[in-house]
Amino acid sequence: MQMFSQEKLITGVITSSADGMPIAGASIIVKGQTKGAVTNFDGKYKIKVKEKDVLVFSFLGYTSKQVTVGAINVINVVLNEDLSALEEVVVIGYCTQNKSYSKPSAAQIKRKTQRAYHSQLASKIKSESTVKTLQGKVAGLNVVKSKGISNANSKILIRGYNSLKGKNKPLYVVDGVPYNSDPQLNVNNIKSIDILKDNASTAIYGNRGVNGVILISTKKGKSNLENEPLYIVDGAPIKKENNYIIKNLPESDVDSRNSYNKGEAKKKFGKIAKNGCVVITTHQGNFRIKNNESYAVIDENNFERTTLSPLSTFSIDVDKASYSNVRRMINSGVAVNPDAVKTEEMINYFDYKYPQPTGKHPFSIHTEVAKTPWNLDTKIVKIGLQGKTYNNEALPASNLTFLIDVSGSMSSQNKLPLLKQAFKLLVNQLREKDKVSIVVYAGAAGVVLKPTSGKHKEEIIKALDYLNSGGSTAGGQGIKLAYKLAEKHFVKGGNNRVILATDGDFNVGASSDKAMSKLIEEKRKSGVFLSVLGFGYGNYKDSKLETLADKGNGNHAFIDNMQEAQKVFGKEFGGTLFTIAKDVKIQVEFNPTKVQAYRLIGYENRILEDEDFIDDTKDAGELGSGHTVTALYEVIPVGIKSNYLKKVSSLKYTKSERISNYTDELFTVKFRYKHPDENKSIEMIHVQKDEINEASQDLKFAAAVALFGMQLRQSKYTNNTTVNKVVQLATSGKGDDTDGYRSEFKRLVLSYQNL
């Protein structure tokens, strides 16, 4: 009996029966318990259990399996696709998933079913119209025969786009080429068929896609695209998958159009233009493939002269949304919007080995100085904070209010369906003393679950499963109702928090960033914190969601897959939900006898005025249990000539004197923070000596991420370094990569390099 009660380590790999590929983000739960694990990017997992335990293996779109542990130590599991659970196909037109980095979507699984249908039909039907071929074979379509007309053509309607006026014919897109009528394809040549019903389809295909889009890939589709010429519009090369947009560009928008044959194009533009090139200039001169995502404009921090501005003051940022959002863009093969790249959020996505605090303060401080990897004439400074890690059982009781967007824009597979699965991970970790309420909003807001103890997980999960999308987005009304419910059931000394999950598309009621900011600033006075989770793409409103999180004393994350959901709600559960210090500010004073100039890498939208540092009414960032915060500076030592520094006029009324008493110090960093339930700040001071050491693995990796962010932002401070330098730094800084996040970053960079 004693043997069965002892825990042992179980390891294994979870793969898909369809292709044998590992499944990243699969869930492993001990049946009847909240204890669990998740697979890494190689499909591997490890978990400590007892021999009598039963493990439940599951993943979205697959049939779950149960295995009794017994005497074995390695349990490898193959999951089968759950085709019966699939609903209508919903595909995002501008997103091409890369299987190496993302889980199989319902649409991808559905395509395999469709291929099976086509294979069966091929033996019976040699040639038939596309309309007849699709009849009864593809979910989401209605094939209607014309009444009263013999041998008349059938027409196809996408469910949800029926018009009383009869103008409901969908757009066909075959291998990237649009057709307004049935393209009359041989079924033997069809590789896959997808149905596009998302609102964002109109942003990609314009008014031609307003009645839905049927995307057809033929078996020769790849070769067809490969023979397409390169289009360069307003100086930017266009992905061949988007050539149909350029081909349909109105001539009234075109200023000039120049064509080059294969030889001329290859000589002028390289191998990328081996099939010829068409260079187009538009009247406006800033053509972009349009979508409805929005990002705040970021102006990169410049070098500041120490003699003129010795203080650098900013708020900490523990948000990590930018990294997962950029990852989504790269994995989807779309251009990365420079303003979507917040370098500090990319750096802070990763954990670093900072020491746990041992004194009275809730975080420890670590600093490091080395040569800058991309510029040997400068130094790189790393300042790190480590929040105290508390065991989940030791954390106070939670009063959580899930505020979930169920509007029409959330219908895509990567929005509400993914959101439900993500929240279930959180629910499985709740304790009996924790309570959850659920508020939803679409055209209006309402309560779908009153405060329910974590003991009744099945009831909470059942409420999540009932959620469906439809209607407009009364975001302001939903926020007010969620705060009202959270305040009504406020737990004194506990964790009172609203968790908002949305794509950020508020369009009813208070919708502007300014109106939302004012609303949240008023609501945070109640002591209720706010976490904001972004889902989906195409109409993702990053600037709005960041404003909500900042003003609500909370954090902002972007969840693009179940692996990210596990990171936010599993691995970082405490940091996501439990604040240990609020209004955390950093102020660095550089020694002018050592530092000629400095620049803070990232944190552009977190910069504070110097006087804000000691102003306790000024809002700043929050630090959660176990969270780390890292900030990097690049400094130009005294005596170094730099093209980044321009001459300035000498001062007439002010005389700068350098104090010689601190010749061994490079900088002094001060920290201010408040306890979560207090309004008076506490100050800490840390001094860094003027010492340069070999960069640690953590510093090398943080530098790799910072450099990649700078390259994506087209920074003028990269010193013309290439992506190869990022890969080199990431490789040497990988260290003990237990969860595989650093390895994933390297793969992401290599993927970007090959785009």
C-alpha cells in the first residue's frame, strides 16, 4: 500500500494519429484532481503522480484518452482526431498557419475530411461543376437549384449570407485568383476547400467578399503561385498569396506601373524576382494589405546626454502580449506591424534566473553590465526584478469575475472556442475558497453565472460551454456590470479581479480609448484589479486593451494558442492573478564621469516625468507573484565618439560639474512601490559599480530578443546587424530551457528569416 501512495515522475510524448507529429499544448490532468501538466513544443511532458492515479490526455479537436499509471515510468500517447465534434468551417483568409508552431485548427482537420470525400467522389465523377461537387459535402454551404427551369445551373449560398434581393453569390478564390462565377473545376484536381465567413474577409477581399468566400486549393496550386511575378507596391514586396489584391487594384489609385522581364528583374531585385517583377507606385504612397487591427504609434527612445538629462524614469511593464502577437504574425506569414512590436514586452515574455527576495521587500534586484553584442563601442546594462513566488495554496481567496466578449466578431475558432478552453485551465486550478462569476456582453451585457465556489468546477465549466457568439459589442456596459458584481462580492484582503477576454472590438457605448481610460480609472478606486486577455486577429485592438490593463492596475496578455493559455493560466497562474506590489517605478541616475549618453531599450509608452517618481498619485505598473521584470539600457562611455550623438550648444546660465567622489560607480537605480492595499510608496536603492563582465546566458538571450525586436521595428540602432546575430545570441543564451520557450524563440527567428 505504501508503494501505491508514493509519487513518481512520469514522462512521455503526445502525438497525433493523423501525421505522427507532436502536439504542443496538450493537457495532462490527474483524474479527479486539479493537478496537471502541458506538453512543450516538442510534445513532451512530465508530471509527478502515484501509481493508482489515472491520467487524462486531451487537446482541442482530439478525442481524450485515459491511462492508469501503474508500474511504468514512460507513457506515450497517440490522440485521434475528434471529427464528430467539428462544427462549420471558419477560416481566416489572411492567415496561413505554420504547423511547426501552432496546433491543428478545426479547419485543418476538416480539410482532411474533405480530401477523403473528394477521393471517394473522384472514382465516380470525372468532371463536374464545382457547385455540384460541393453539394452536401462541405459544411456551411447550401446548394440551391433554380426553380422551374430545366437544366438550369445550380447556385451556391454560404449559410448566414442569404439576401432577400438575391445578391448573395459568393466569391470563389482558386489558388489565390478570384472568380465571380463557378470556376468549373475537375474534382480530381481539388486539394482542399475552405469556407470564409469571418467579418475580416471584407477587409481582405473588399466588397467582392461580402457574401462569403470559397477558398479552393488545387493540387497544382503551389506551382501556379511560384510562377507568379513579384509585385512591389510603394517599395514593399507583396506576398504572392496576396497578388489577387494587387491585380484588382483600381487604376485610379495607381501613379505608375513598371514591368521587368525575368532577366531584368532577377538582376535588379535578386532571386526573389526570378519570374519577373511589377513595380507599382500608388498616389498615396503608403499602400498596405488592409486589416482592422490597431496599435498605438511608438517613437523609439533616442540616446540622452547624461550631462543634460542624468535621470531616466519609467514604469515597469509585465505585459507580454506583444511577443505572442508578433509570434502569431510570423507564424501566419503576415507582415509584422512595427508598432505591434513592444521590445520590453518581448524581453519580459521570458523568465530569467534572478534570486528570490530574502528581506522585507517583495522583490529582489539584479544588475549586470557587459559589452553590447551589436556595438562594441557601447555597453549594455541589464536591470532585473524578481517578484516573490508564493505557493498557490498560500495565496488569499479570489473573487474573480470573468467578463467575456460573445459578440459576432468572436465567432472565429481562434477567439471564443479557444477562449473557452483557456478559461477551463484556470478553472481547474481554483480552490474551494475561490469564487467565480461570469458576465458576458454582446448587444447587451448580462450575468450568466453568479458567484460559484471553485469546489463546483463542473458548474463553472458548464456555463462556459453554453456560451455562443452573436451581436454587437457593448464593451462599456459589460465592464460596468462586471465591476458592479466584483464590488458586491468584494473579499477584504483577498484577490478581487475582473478578467476581460475579448478581441477588443468595442463598438457600442463607451468605445474610445479616452472614454474607456476614464471609466477604468474610476472603477479601480474600488480595489478591484483588471486583467485583459486578447484573442484572435483581423480586428484586434491592442491599443485599447493595453489602455484598459494599464488603467485598471492589471496586466495584458495575447493568447494565440493553447500553449500560451497554459503559460498564462498554468505556469504563471500566481503572477497573472495575484499582485504583490503596485505602482512600481524605476529611476536610474547615470554617473556623468562614466556615461556620456544612454538609451532605454523599449518602454516607450511607460516613460514617466522625473518628478513622477516620488509622486504617489502617479499610476505605474503592477508586479505579480513570481513575475520577473527586465530592462535593458545601451550606454555610450565617456570619451567614445558616436554617430548617434550630435553636437549641442554650450550652456550660458547653467554650469555642469562632475563630482569626483563616485568614480567607481556606473549608475544608481532607485525603486518605488506600494503594497497592494496601501497608498504610500516605499523606496529601495541599488548601486552598480563600473565593472564589465562576460555576459551571462540570461543577458545574451535578453540581448537576442531585444535585437530582434529592434530589427522588426526597423530601428536605427541595430548597427546593421543581421538576423544571424540574433540566432547566434539566442543559441549561446539558451541555458537550461526547461519549458522550451527559448528554443521556440530561435525557431521563430529562423522562420522569420525564411519568409
